[in-house]
Amino acid sequence: MPVITTNDLKNGMTLELENELYQIVEFQHVKPGKGHAFVRTTLRGLQNGVVVDRTFRAGEKVERAI
């Protein structure tokens, strides 16, 4: 599976996290005035339909599922 950074995330992409597939419902790149940037995402599990909120550091690598 190709590895991408969290800076490349788009709505509708499918990711493999912890051996499960998740589709990005919404993402927001946050750059606070103090501290490091991060990416807030809302993910929907493709196997069970559960919706989770997950925060990644900016530039963190994730696996994209095709």
C-alpha cells in the first residue's frame, strides 16, 4: 500500500489504520499560533460503519488503501 503524509489527505480517501479500513469524511488542517500544526479528521470504518475522530501530527505518514 502506498504511504502518504497527512498533508495529502482529501475527503473520500480510504486509509488503512490498525489493520482496518477507514474513509475520510472530513478533515481540517489546523495551524495554531503556538505549537506544531496538526490534522483533525473524521473517519468512517468501512467494515462496521463506526465514525471516529482522529488527530494526526502534520507530516505524519499513513497508509492509503486502494
